[in-house]
Amino acid sequence: MKMTKAVSFVALGCLVTTVALAQKSATQSIDEYRAMLQDGNPAELFEAKGEDLWKQKRGPKGVSLEKCDLGKGAGVVKGVFVELPRYFADTNKVQDLESRLLSCMETLQGFNAADIAKTPFGSGEQSNVTALATWISAESKGMKFNLSQDHVQEKTMYEVGKRLFFARGGTHDFACASCHGEDNKRIRLQDLPNLTKNPGAGNGFGAWPAYRVSNGQMWGMQLRLNDCYRQQRFPYPLFGSDATIALGVYMGVNGKGGESIAPAIKR
């Protein structure tokens, strides 16, 4: 009887070890897959396009974006990505990179920002905004996130983002926190970062824009957040909405000190 129990405990221990090794192997395999894809990341093509668009004289006014102020002065792109979203006095709004680019395209080049925001993701000028965001994010790769919370609107947007992150609703009673509010969560073989603190917030927020291998598309943070709402069975908040920007502030502030790896590559 004692021998039978001993054998049973050994068998159980082997089973637990085997399952643990299998799970570890699956996670490691995905990491290795991403590492292989990172060499020759197609995002590099979007970077090149974005840099070219920045310098091109375009729009009804026929000027470039080289005088666009993304937070560090006209034309400065290095280091701006890791400080966005932030408050801008000229628009009296907290803006992320993509919505700020729309403002510059409107004021400098004469485009209609509202029309571009209504364009389907990946189409027309909105695809150009994604390319611009990809190049600008690459100029801050390896830098640490340090979003400001000095202005009252920045503080307000953080609190709004926090409430939205935990707000449950829709047909499945989901919230952002349902997937990203705890440690050690996964969906299928995909690790889900905890976006309420580091390192999850820095790793998750700091990876977008990213190239999606599964559909061959470049996604900015605006599309990433809108698609999250789709998966929660919510309507799209739409491009540049206060909701998506507030969520960006919440994640970015939580990710302070995390390293930007954008533009990254995703499954």
C-alpha cells in the first residue's frame, strides 16, 4: 500500500513537471520565433516611408511636416515618442502621437483632420499617419518612458484612462482589465502583460506601433486599442478618441521607466 502511494506521488510529480516543461517550451518557442522575425522586420519599410512623408511637401498647402512640434520643439522627433501622450497648449488637448500628427497635417499641410480620422484603418491618409508614427517611434527606440503628469489635463486623462481600463460592459461583460489586469495571464499561447504596473505596462505600451505577421499589417496604438474594444464586443471608439488617448496616458504613466521597443513585431 505504501509502495503504491509512493509510486503514485512520483507519477504525479513527473506529470506536473512534464506539463510545466511543455508550457515553458511553448513560451520559449514563441520568443524564439519573434527573435528570428525581428531580423528584417517589415516595419523597417514603414519607417522609411514615414521618414520620406515627414520631409515631403504635401497637402493643399504643399509643405512638409518638418516644422511639426511633437513636444520638444518644431521638427524634433528624437525622444518625443517616450513622452507621449502629453498636453499641448496650441490645441488645449492631451494628444498621443497619431492625433498630434493629424493636428500638424491640418495646420501645416492643410489636410482635414476630421476626414482622415473617419477613414477606415489602413486606408488613405490614415495609412500615412501609421507610417509616420512608425518612423517617429523608431527614433526613440531603447529610450525610457517618462510621461508628464504636470498639467491638470494630463492628470485628468490618467484618471479617466484608469476608469476606462477597469470599466466592464458589452455582451461579454469584459474590461481591459479582464485580460491585462493581473500577472501570469495567457490567451492560447499568448502572454498577456499586466498593464497596471511594470514591467507589463512598459512592455505592452512600448511595443506599438508593431507589424502584425498574421495579417501583414502595420498597426499603430490607435488601431491596437480600437481592436481591443472590438474583441470586448464594444463599438470602435474611433481614431483619436478621448477614450483611446486616456488609455494611452494610463498605460504610459504606469510604464514609466520601461524601454520602448517600437516598432516591434507581433504574431
